[in-house]
Amino acid sequence: MAAPPAPPPVLVTPPPPVVTPPAAVATEAKPPTSAEAMPASRPDVLPPIDVGAWLRVGGIFQGATDKSKVDDWHMDSEYVELHAGGKIHKKVGVTLNLNANMVDFSSAGASAVTIEDAIVSFDFADEFHFWAGHLLVPVDRANASGPFFMIPWRYPGLAGSGPKEGPSGRSNGAVVWGDIQGGMLTYLVGAFDDANVGESPLYTARLRLALLDPEPGFWGNASFFGDKDMLSIGVGGQYQAHGSSSATADKDWADINGDVLFEKKIPGGGWFTAEGAYYHFNVLDGVKAASDAFYGLLAYATPTIGIGNIQPMVRYQYESIKGNSDTNPWNLDAGLSYLIKGPALRLVATYSYTKLGPFAPTNGSYSSTNSVQLGAQAIFF
């Protein structure tokens, strides 16, 4: 049988040729808008305004007339701060903080609300800022941290000692400051008028060197409550012509101080803190004021127990009164804190003993004081 004939060949239709559009059509870009053509006209997107409320409430067990006894109780702190701040330009900010202590409240009227900070800040670069208004006097770590960010309930310092500052550590003036290498080194230099244009200006300065984690910023901490490993050394000074004067004598005021903060995180969530500071004051002879003062602090925070850290603390303070022939004042504080959210929520109990020296009552009723302080602190950012 003959083989069947082969099938006819299949005709394949070639695809249509690809038509390339003219180069002018393919590459023509969309014309820019006016804002894109002129970047300076683009609006800056600024961060929202920051607001916060900070509160401290405390009561003290201490004698009303004989302060060497612990036989009475009263509220001694009902303190609140209201904070607001933000940017009005990417390099210009405004800060307005108010404060009041309702412990002064009475049936005759409420406690006065005062302006704590009123600052216009020009933030040109991390290394150079210019802040002016009613603001913090930069001189030492204690004033920079304030009561909310230090371990003890009360500021360091005994009667007759301390740098020159206004209420709440503030005064009217201006400060130039900056962070070098991300806050490894910070400088602050300022001039203040003490709200009295008849006085000579108060010049103040501080230099801070962080050797472990950086410590940037204008404000400061006396503890970072386990957030950082810190070894920071600070030096400060103040000068005011005729700043230590009386009706019969005149002397320039000066203060030189130094402080060290060491804080180390411990495996498990605890941390150890050691802090110390020394002050020397150039004061007028015959004035009952300190020529030298120092304090030292040790504290340990446990890993989390329950919902927070338990932190025992001890602090010793001493001052030398110029020309004093009596015992010089000294103080010992022993405290115990429960840190629920670090400084943002904590409970504090402190026993305090103070030897008054020349500041004891002249009638000899007591020469030392004893007290037990209980306090609670909350910060809402």
C-alpha cells in the first residue's frame, strides 16, 4: 500500500512590528510644580507640641516646735509643674513651664502659680544653641536634674551653701550651649541679671564630659534609672562682681564646683549609682555662709520585684562655715524607693538627721533635727 501524502505546511503569521514612540514622547518628564522647583517654598513639617504634668506629693514626720523629735506630721510638698513646648520653626522653639506648691494653700486663697521657664530657643546645630528668657542657671548637676530626676527626695545642700540661682534654680538671662560628638562633651555658658538690673550680672558656666554613654542636652540627670551606663565628670563656676557684700564690706562672689556621676547597669535589670560633688565659695568674711561643701551618694536598684525596682540609698553632706568656731553642719539621709516606672512613677521614704552647728536656734532648744519623709512622684509626658 502506498504511504499517505504529507500534510500541507502550516503557515505562521509573523507578529506585527513593535512601533517605538518618538524619543521626545518616551523621555519627556512631567513638568515640576512650583513647590518642587523652589524647595525653599515647601512647608516645614514640625513636630507636635509637647505637653506634660509633673507632680510630687509628700508628708513629713517631725516635731512642730522641737525639730529634733519625730512626734508630729504635716504635708510639706504638694508640688506641680505644667509643661508645654514645641517648634515654631525647624530651628526655633518655645518652652513655657508653670509651677505651684499647694502646700501654701489656705482658706485665704490658693497657692500662687508662677512661671518656671519661659524660653525662646535658637537651635542652629547640635554644637551651637542660643537660649534666652527665664531659664535654668547652668552650674552643677543638682540644679540641672531638679528634684524629679535625682534619687533623693530633697535637693543636696545645707543652710548657708549653694550656687547662686533664682526660684526653682531659674533666673532671667541667656545661655549659649552645645553638644560635641553627640553629647560626649557638653558646654554651657550664660549670663543672668538675678531679676535686678541694679546688680552686676551673674556669669555662670558648666562643662560636662561623658566617658561611657553620651549625655546630650541642656537639661541633666542625677540618675538615668537604669537606662544608661554613665561615667560623667562635670565642672562649673560662677562669678558676680560685688556679689558677696554687706552694709560695711564688699567682695566679689565666686563659686567653683566639680561633680562625678557613675551609674552601671547590672545583669538582671538592676543598677548601681555613685555620685559626689564638691563646692568652693568665695564669700565675705563675717557672713554666716559656707566656704566649702561636699556630698556623696551611694544607691543600688534591685532587678524587678513585683512591678518595680527597690532602691536603697544613703547620702552624706558636709559644709564648712567661714570663720565658724562651732561644729560645722552635716547631714545623713537614708532612703528607700520603689521605682514603678523609674522617675515617672515612684514612692520614696527617707530618714534624715542633720547637725545644725551655727544654724541651731539661739535659745538652745535643739542642735540637730530628725525627720521621716514620705513622698510619691508621677510624671505624665
